[in-house]
Amino acid sequence: MNQSVLEDRAFERRFTAEHHDLRQRARSYFTTSRFPEWLGERRGHLMKSQWPKLGRLGFLGVSLPRELGGHGLGLLGALIMSEATSQLGDLGISLGLHCQSEITP
């Protein structure tokens, strides 16, 4: 496996404890073993029932400022989520989650 761009010291030294926590949780959660739970019978579409769960788990609104209901982790938070979802190999989930994370706390 190639080294993640987030392993670069330039990024790593900017991580807060919250960034590290998000990265660990996201890497553990976003695995292909969850595809049946997320997709049901429609490949490429995350089931609507999964969005509230992802919100409760803290995976939505990560980059948005706290005063707007987000987690305040900025672009590094968005990069962490993109890194975690990229391991799925399903662009639909990765892109959908990225869009939701940027606009929905």
C-alpha cells in the first residue's frame, strides 16, 4: 500500500487530537465489509437510512465551523474523510459522503 499524503510531516504536525481521533474512527468504520449494510440492493447509492447514522457517528460536517453546526476540523478533516472512504473503491460512496460532509452538519 502506498503511503498516504496525510502521513507527510507537513500535514501530521497540524493534526489536533480530534483529527487523530477522526482518522482512526473513519479508517476503522469505512471498510468494504459494511457495503451490504449501506447499499442494500442498489450499488452506488447509499441507503437513506445510513445518513443519520453517519451523522451520529460524527462523519458529517467535519470541515464546517462549529458555529455552523460542524466539527470545526477544516480541510484536514475533509482530507481525512476522503482518505478513509477512498479505501472502499466505490466512488459513489466517497463522493456522496464528501458532498454531504461539506454541506450538512
